Amino acid sequence: NKSNEGSDVTSEDLKFLIRELIDTEDKSLPYSDEYLRIQLKEKFKVSLSRRTVAKYRLDLKIPSSKVRG
């Protein structure tokens, strides 16, 4: 967390939070990486870039919203 905004969390915590958000999404309207980024900021006070969210999503072997939809 280089900008000193939001909470400091581990990469494993981030993966868990991203997995939780995706598991609860409406499968007919999957969340984009940008939407996931916004939700992490609003719900968990975690500041990440969209690219970082995408990196962790790929680490979890979760396809993009276009593929999931």
C-alpha cells in the first residue's frame, strides 16, 4: 500500500476477498475488474489498481467477466 490509503492486507487476503466477491456475483452479470476494485475500496477499504485486481484474479484461475458471462 504505497499511497498510505486504505488497509494493508496480504496477497492471500486479497485473493480471498476477490474470490468472495466473485462467488457472490450474479452469474448473468459478472463483475468487471474495475467493479471489483471499487467494491474492495468501498467494502474493505483496500486500495488497488484494476491491473492488480486482474493479476490476483488470474492467479486464482478465474476468467475475465466477458468469459464468465
